[in-house]
Amino acid sequence: MRIDRTTVAGNGVLHHIAPRRGGRFGLLVDADNTRQLFTYEESDLDVPAQAILLEPDEADQVAEICTTNRLAIACSRLNDACAN
């Protein structure tokens, strides 16, 4: 997988992700930590076909689904619960 990161002046960092099997999506992490997921059509990989705004808890849920290390997440949650 290839990940290209671009700083967007005054707006955060845009990550363009190109998986090995094709396709492309983007993730913009704004300066205020807001996350937007962008999807692209194969016919035009430069212009987003859709932008999806993710609330912080939604971004966490997507990250949990994508992770291959669920034990680390469970330990992190336990640690957070004990800290509160």
C-alpha cells in the first residue's frame, strides 16, 4: 500500500491511500482533528466522488474495524477506563 501525505495549508494533513489491489481513498485530518474520508472513482482519481465527515467516535470505530491488533485496543480501553 502506498500512502502519500500532503499538508493542506491551514487545514491539516491529507492522506491519499492506494491499496495494492487498486483503488484510492483519502483521509483529511483537519487542524481541529476533524476527519473526512474521500472516495474516488477509478475513472478520475484526482477528484473525490464523495466526502464523508466522521465524528471522533466514528473515526475510532473505523480504526478498530481496520486494525489487526484487537488486543492492543482492548488494553488501551482498559487503561483509559482505569485512568478515569
